[in-house]
Amino acid sequence: MKIEVYISQLLYRYQCVTVPGFGAFLTEIQSAQLNESTNSFFPPKKMISFNSRLKNNDGLLANHVAQAENTSYGFAVSAIAFEVQSWRQTLEENGVISLKNIGDLRLNSENNIVFTPNEQINYLSTSFGLAPFVSPLVKKEIFDKKIEQISEREPVALYENDEPKSSGSFLRYAAIFVLGLGITGSIGYPLYQNQIAAQTLVVEGNVQKKVQNKIQEATFVIQNPMPAVTLAVDSAKVETAEKLMPYHIMAGAFRSEANARKAYNQLIKDGYNARMLGENKHGLFPVLYGSYATMSEAEKAQKEIQKGENPDAWILVENL
């Protein structure tokens, strides 16, 4: 069974996909990038990394495999374990394995796994259809006016009866023309403004008349009005409901509701603002350390939890 196909499918929807007994593939959103040296633009994407210390089975991959293969959860866990064993054997023999659409895993000199992601695949669904592109360089050119070239051009002369007009006669005609334009503008423009103002008043009057008619048609009187009802609104509850908390730190997902309840009670006892969710589509009962409004708050809390009691705690991004 090639489980990298199912890992690739889950990377589009989740921030962390754990391969039990092997490690976890993590995603981080990277904003759009510009390479000024090559004029290249890159859309937002999910950057993939690998953490060999996150090995506990959270049930995500096994449930997805079981559902996709129409088999049992136990069989899916066994199939994943067999594939992991094959990966480790290939790493020991060849020093590298290639996971389709995910990347390459290699062993370094210290026998640690080094991951190289596949840069051709973008797992950020909101960037679907967006591809990198190279823009031609935009240059700003400045054109200098060469006065000496303009001055060398021959002047244009006006002729009448094959004889050039005198410069004085031409200037007189030009002055008369400019004066005529000035008089026409000084008289015509105020007349035009008055006409526009008159039309505006007519339109405004018609609009006001229609508005008054609509108001009169819509006005009515209720003979026996119902008493006014006053509703008491708890502003604190409204504020809490409106505040979204889409970032959650996962403590685990349990197949037994009793075990999930036991873990939830222990977290509450330890002082966490824990939550226990209902059964999901995979038949598991997730338990959360807490929920947060921003990713920075969730990451800060995650680091504290990983330092203290659970190094495998991870962040789920979802509106619950």
C-alpha cells in the first residue's frame, strides 16, 4: 500500500499528518514571494517540513486509509506499520526514499533523517490555479527635449495670391480670433451653468414628490398595538460567541469515549481550559488542551505544553 498518496491528500486539509512509528509531516503557510533579481513572483503556499520525533498515532492517517480502502481501522494500522518498515529498510540500503508529491527522505552522517520537500506541489487550497511567473523588467525612460533641433526647423508661412503675408497682418488676425473665443466663453459658460442648475432643480423636485408619495402610501395606524417586549442580552455571552477561536491544541483522539472523558477531566484538574469534542466522522473523540483566537497565542501555548508534559501536542486549525 502506497500510503504517501493518502498523506498527500491529508496535507491539503490538515497542518500535521503523523505516520505512526516514523514521524510527522508539518505544514506552514508562506506568503507570496518576489525575487527581485529574477523578477519572479511566487503565490502563497504551504511549506512542508518533517519531524521524526512526532511518532504517536493520532488516528488521522489510519482512519483516512481505512475509509479510502473500505477496510477496518486495525487493518489500516497494520498496513501503515508494514509500509513504515519498508521505508526504514530502503533508507538503510539506499540512504534515500522518494515520496511522490511530498519529497525525499535521506539519512545524514549522524544517521538522522533529512527531508527535502517537493517544491512543485502547493498544498494551499486557496492558491489553487496560481502559478509562479516571471515579469519583464519595467524600465522608466526619460526623453530629453532637444531645443536646438526644434529651432532648426523651417517656419510655416501663410500665402495669399502667391505672396507671403506680413507678420503684422497675421498677428492681428490671431488677436481677433483669441478675443472672439474669450467673449464667447465669458457669455456661453454662465448660460450653460444656469441651464444645468435649472434642470437639476426640476429633477430634485420630481424625486422629492415621489418620495413623499411613497411615504404616504406606506403610512398606517395599528389600532391595538402589542405591548413592547424587552429582551435582556448578556453582552459577555454575545462577545464570547462572536469571538472566533479557530486554533486548537490537540491532546489526543480516543476511540473510547470513557478514555476521552478521563483525559479531559485530568486536563481540567491540571488547570487547562480543556475541551472534549463529540465523536467525529472517524469514530474518535478528540480532546483539546484549549482553543485560541490567533496562531501566535496557540504556538506560545504549544511550546509550553511540549516543554512540560506532551512533546507531541500539535495545532489544529478549524472552526469548531
